[in-house]
Amino acid sequence: MTSELRRRMEEAAEAVRRRVAFEPKLAVVLGSGLGALADHIETVGAVPYAEIPHFPTSTVPGHAGRLVLGWLEGKPVAAMQGRVHLYEGYTAQEVVFPIRVLFALGCRTLLVSNAAGGLNREWRAGDLMVITDHINFQGTNPLVGPNDDSLGPRFPDMSRPYDPVLVELAERCAVEERVVLRRGVYVAVVGPSYETAAELRMLRGFGADAVGMSTVPEVIAARHLGMRVMGLAAITDMATGEAAQPVTHEEVLRVARELEPRFVRLVRRIVREMEL
Ligand code: HPA
């Protein structure tokens, strides 16, 4: 029996296929201030989220809200320029719907990126980090609700959500491109308020190296579907709880844009060398 979710996935995927005859294999999610990677895609077609049935549309400045399909470094990709977050009022299921549509379109690998606050005291704003593991501190999960067993298991494994082969690939590409790449644990909070000093101390105590408001729901949904996942975080501010300067969204976007050329160079290299 076809589940309601699968029906909506297929409907959205079919709407994209009707607009753009292209089969992507790699899904790329571009985080806050990191959308310029899409400029390097040899675009076959782009579809605004508002024109895809059941797709949630972003309400945040810095998140464009369109799906770009085409070739990046010779690989067939579908890039999400902008994403939605729990703090916008969407449910976790709505937040991950685009990932499921990208899977329905043919993507079996996900490269997800975000802007995050740095908790690791050794690091600096402007650093890039490959995510080795995550902590879901959002109090919800996109898999809550009925499970469609044809999509994935009721109780999916999360022992290694980030493919170790892809982590190693990222680190090798960083060396080749002479880009400093940190590695660490990403913790997701709901937001939209930034963390208090006490919360940041707690999150660091959890063993997290970076904190942000996205990514974890998408990764859980992708793993549920059996996709391979790589995660990259752009450290846009040091969230140590001791900074003299409060964090602002403008500052997050400014630092993201500043490190964007380095991010683009690293991702292009990774995609070029990635086996799909
Ligand atoms: N906290 C949470 N989310 C963020 C931050 C932060 O400091 N910076 C960018 N996204």
C-alpha cells in the first residue's frame, strides 16, 4: 500500500522532473550564507520551492529557496539553495520533506552544510569543520509518526550517521586544497534565540564542538532512507559564552560570506573526487 508520505514525495519529484529532465545523484544542502556554490553548477534547470507541491518555503533572510539541478565538477547534483528550520514553525517532518524528494529524484548521497557556532575553544570564527557525529538536542525527530517500511526501518541505526569514507575524503581534499578543516561533533538546538552562556557551557560539556539550528533532522531522514551523508559546518562565531560581542544573524552571514570562497573550493574538490 502506498503511504501518504510516499504519494507526496512522488508528486513533488514528478513536478520537478516535468520542469527539468535531469537525474541527480548527489544532493547538496547549502546553509546560511553558503549559497554561492550554486553559481558553479552548470545549471540544467532551477525550480523555486514555492512551485514544488508540498515543499516548505523558507522565511529567513540569506536562504534563497530554490532547487538547482545540473552538473558540478562533472557530477549530476541537485542543490538546495536555502532550507527551512524548526524555528520557522515547520514540523520536523516538513523540514525533511525536501531530502525525501531528492531521494525520490535519484540522490543516494547527501552533502549537507550549515553555519554554526564554535564551542571548541581551540577554534576561530571562519573555520570549517567536517561533522563526525551529531547530538539531537531539538526534542523532536522527523521519524516520529507512522513509519513507511518501504522507505526505511522503524528504528534506524545511528551509530555512524556520517560516512567515515566521506569524512576521510573531506580531510584529504582539505589537505590538497590547503584549507584548514576541523573535525567534530555538531549539536542541534531548536533556536531561534541564540544560546545563553549557561547553555553553551552545558553543550560543550555534552562533548559538542559546534552548535546550530539545522542539519540533524535532514541527516536522520537521509540515514532512514539509507543515503550516505557528509556534513560540513562553517564556524561563523565563537559560541563560548565568554565573548564580549553578542551573536547576531548579520554577523553569522558576514562571516559565512567571508569564508564562502574557501568553502566553495573545498566542496568542488570533494565533489570532483567523490564516487557516486
Ligand atoms: N548558535 C546557534 N546557531 C548558530 C550559531 C550559534 O552561535 N551560529 C550560527 N548558527
